Amino acid sequence: MLLKKVCLNHQLCDILIKGNTISQIEKSINVPDEIIWDCTGKAIFPSFANTHTHASMMFLRGIGEDQELFTWLNTSIWPREAKLKPEHIYPLSRFAILEMIKTGTTFFCDMYGDADETVRAVNDMGIRSMIPYVGMDFFDENETERRLNQADLFLSGPSPSGRIIKGTSAHAIYTCSERLIRGLFEKAQNHQTYFHIHLSETEKEVHDCLNKYGCRPVELLHKWGVLGPKTILAHGVHFNEDELHILADTGSIIAHCPTSNLKLGSGSMNLQKYLESNIQLTLGTDSVSSNNSLSMITEMKVAALSAKQRVGSVLAGRVSDILKIATRNGFQAFGINTGRIEVGALADFVLVDLNNPLLLPNEQIDSHLIYAADSSCITDVICDGKPVMQNKTVTNETQIIDEFKRVVWELNRL
Ligand SMILES: [Zn+2]
């Protein structure tokens, strides 16, 4: 595939894609018999990596608004999730992936039940994902064993595509026992893969951890030996200086979810301080039940604004840093060779319409992408060298939406 006259860093060029890789970027490339894609009037950007979400929660968008986290989970979310059957997960995940593609995302790190169904949805939709087996035992020892056995089954099954990483996940330190958390981490380690957990989302969680275990959440996980360059900590709003040192030393990955944190009143992370602490910082949306969208464009804007507000300085949350945590850092954390438009990188990218009013004038387009753009600016999305959205159209879009509506109707009747 040969992209002709595409705008990269304010200059027109041709980009040759061979297989799933960017193989050449030149002012002009001519290769006989190559499929030509005329990109006149379009600019190319890396696609987004959403490092924390719960794809199948699409049916809970807008449910239980204005409730505190623990009340919200106990009264609005968990009772509704109890109605879910495995057959609901595939259509719900596909619908989530449709929204991700339309908003320019080609990778997400998930956390939800019936993970095999999400694996199937990602495989069919053509994007990338880290899909973990998720454990939660509420400190019941019988449940711990059952969960650990299920994790083995999930991890030992084949992955249908090189685009999909299988891993493990424990929900949180307030819903999972030490044995489950350590066990799930060890299983991930044995398979050289990733371990995902919510951590330090609220002040209450930190307070309860101090009361129960006598230390702060990061210190607890460090003591249990479950931190490292393949551990993703979602939220991480309330880390103190010592915890940031531990996270930098262990190379652990933080999935910053600013919209969800602000919306649930969980607090505002000091992004600038985290950036200066040399930790692996990435960006995620969390689910639509607490966001209420999966758009990484919106997430970048909230990340930038909340960073500035948190320290009272315009110098925090700079354009280049925000773009980096939403693209390059996210892919890098998961060992995926993309998140940048360079020769040798995997061909994951978006094309945007330079004549969309939200992107004019074009001179400051990086800033527009964070502060002005929305999904209407994105015309095409490519993952692993293949278009997953072309001219704003995703294959089977109407069918995916109809199936989602049918599942919501069915769940509302149960
Ligand atoms: Zn979450």
C-alpha cells in the first residue's frame, strides 16, 4: 500500500507500507503494481493506545450518575453485571471496539469477565489488545482456587492472532486476597505476559490499605512482589513521593484515567510530577460507565486541562507530553513497535481531514488534536497494515449497532 501526498509533520510525503510495517517515507515514492491511496488533504498521526478500559460495560453508559465510587459499584454496577451471560460479551465488546476505531484507537488494555469472548471480538475487528483473565475473590478461599484454575485455562489456550496479548488481572486490593493477587501475577510471569490491577484510585482505598495492611498500596504490592515492567496499575491518583520512587525503580506501568477520576470525584493526579518521576505513564479512558466515552481525543484534553489545574500552571500537561502518553508510551509499555510514524514501525495510524473546520488553521494541528478535534476529524484508521476504517466506514457497522441494541433490550428485560 502506497500513501501518496500525505501530510506528516507539516510536510507532504509518500509512505510505503509493506505487509504490516512502514517500510519507506520519502518526498516521492514510485513502486509499480502497488495499491495507491491518494491522501491529498489528509495528515497522518499515530493511532491511540487506550491502556485501561472495560470494553463490555457499554450497556452501562450513563447508569448511576452522581454516585460515590463504592455506592456506585454496589448499587448500580455490580447488580446489573450479575445479569450478564457469556454470550452477551462478544456483541458488547464489538460495539466498544467500533467506538474505539471511530475515535482512532488501535490498542486497548482490557479488564473484564468472559475474556475469551473479548478475544474473539478483537480478532474479528482487526485491532490490538491486552486481554487478561480477571480474578476477584472477595477474600473467599474457595473462590481464590477456582479463579486461579480458570486463569490457567485461559492462559494455556491459543491466541488467535499476534495482535492479541493474553494476560491476567486482579480487580483491586479491596476485592482480592493476597493469595489471588500473587497467584495471578505469578501466572502472568510464567507466561512472560502482563498483569493488570486497579490501584490507589481513591483516598479511601489508601486509608483502608493503611488500616488493614499497615502500608500504602504501592508498598503493599511491592512487598508482595507483583510490581514490574509488565504490571499495569490503573488510576494511581494518590501515589506519594516514596511510591513514585518504587514505581520508577520497578518500571511499573501507570494507566492515567483523568476523566473517570474527575467524574467519580476520586481526585486529580499530579501529571507533571509523575512525568518528572520517570515512571512509565500511559493514558486510558476507563469504561463508558464512568467516562462516558472511549474517545482518547477527549481523554487527552481532560488530561491536559486537569494537569494544568492541579498545579496552577500552564506549563503542566504540555501538548507534546500529552500526545506521547496517548500514543508512543502506551504501545511501548506493551512491547508493540508502533505509536510513531517512522520506517520500521508497525503500520498503526490514523488519517485526519485537514479541511475539517476543527483542524483549521492547520499550522497548530498537534494542539488542535488535543483541544479542538473530535472523531469527525478522523477519516481512516489502519491497524497492522490493514484499514479497519476507510472513509469513515467500519465493516458491518450497522449489524454491530443492531446487535448491541438487542443485547441492551434483552438485559433490561431480565
Ligand atoms: Zn477500571
